[in-house]
Amino acid sequence: MAGFCGREFSSSELALIREVVESCAGLSRMELAHTVCELVDWTRPSGRLKARECREFLERLDATGWLRLPAKWPGKPTGARTRVPRTAHGERGAQLEGDVGQFAPIALEPVRDQRQRLLFRELVGRHHYLGYAVPFGAQLRYLVWASRPARAVVGCVQFSSPAWRMAARDAWIGWEDATRRRNLQRVVNNSRFLILPWVRVQNLASTVLARAAREVAGAWPARYGVEPLLLETLVDRRRYHGGCYRAANWIELGVTTGRGRMDRAHRRHDDAPKTVLVYPLVTDACRQLREV
């Protein structure tokens, strides 16, 4: 047996995966991932194939030497850095100062078309300290708009698949490994949050976080067929104290070991420990996340 992203694969399924990869050498890695998903019925509750996760699984098997994937075709894999546009839309705008009420209503606009994707990539790539990277697994992205005195983008928010393992979160929920694997996809990670550096609006960040929680609670099931129960995020303690999260009623749980959110092999240590914060989307989130 082998497992990845909460899915356990039997020895017969692994043999089938190897056979598919060996016999379909002309396919790209993503095409192979779609084929494997269809054969082993690896889907989201919505019925959509978990092709991105499957590609990551295939690349992990390739890294161990268990199978040999074809060379990568041009494109950007999950987690990869990508070219950040530099246009007038990403240049510093007019300084905005005051209280959030002066700029209301604040709106979160889902990133859907190419224009929005490029703007999101540019703003995060140029103004977020982590830059822009292709998000892990499932994802939703939003541009944050102020309505007054003139409509303008003031920030960006991104949600994506959760960290595979975080000691503080898992202890708070009361997870054992088997239950965590089953219910992990009901946790959503706030993997990027940016208020543009020329925007100094009191209470804006906490207002955006509160609005984002409501948006994700409705949009995630519509897109992925899974009701999220908990939001999580990591705050770099060297840069920020996380006050806006606390003001939006997020709960501080502790500090990471510093290995990184996808470091399942325990290869990295003491690499920028971060504060772990969570936001329950339902009152009994822990109980539901512990259910078999």
C-alpha cells in the first residue's frame, strides 16, 4: 500500500499505474495523471478528477525510481515560480489612508479570466514577500476591491489545499493519522494574503478576512464538492504578528517546526518557523473533523 493526499493505493492499483506509465510513453505527465485518475477512480466529491494531485504523486514515484515518467513538457508544475508581469497595473498607486468605512463596500472578486489571473499574479509576485507560485491542489483566488472614492484593487487573497501535517493543528483537532487522511480536504489553507503596500486603511485586513471566510464557505463546495470546516494559515513570526487574523477571530494554536507545509519526509528543520492560526467555519469543526 502507498498513500498520497489522503488516498491509499493498493498493490494492484500501483501495478496498474506503472503499467499505464510504461505503455503510454507518448502522453504528457498531466495526460498520464488524467488517465490514472480515471482508471483508479480518484475524484473529488464533485466528480472532477484529482489530476493535479495525481501528477504530484506520479512525480514522487518517479523521484524514488519506482517508475520513470516522460520528460516534462513546457509548463508550470505545482509550486513552481512563474514569470511575473510588470505593467502599469502593478505600479504603486495613490496612497490610501483612513478607516475601512471610508472605502466601503469592500468586495472580493473571484479570479476567473486571463486578465484577472495576470493582475493577481503581478500584484502578488511584485508585492508579497513570498512572491507568486502555482498553488498546491485545489485553489480559489480573489482580488480585493475598494469602492470609494474610486473603485480600486487594494489586495489579494488566495486559498488552496491544506498542509499535509502540522503538529499544532492536528493536536488541536485531536487527529490520528487515519482520520487526518480521511478528513484533511475539509481544511482549506489561506496561502496568500496581501494588502497592497500603499494601502494603509484601518481595519481593512480584518474586514477582508471576515468576508473571505464567508466567501470560501460557499464557493469551495460549489467548486470542489467538499464542505470546508476549518481555515488555516501560517504567519512568518519574523515579519508579522498576525494581529489582523486575531481581530477577525482566528485562533492561534502554536508554532510550526519550520519544515514547510509539504515536507512529509521530514528533511527540513528550523526553516522560518511560523505561527499557526485557524478559523472554524462551523461551531463543531473539531468534532466533525474527528469523525470516522
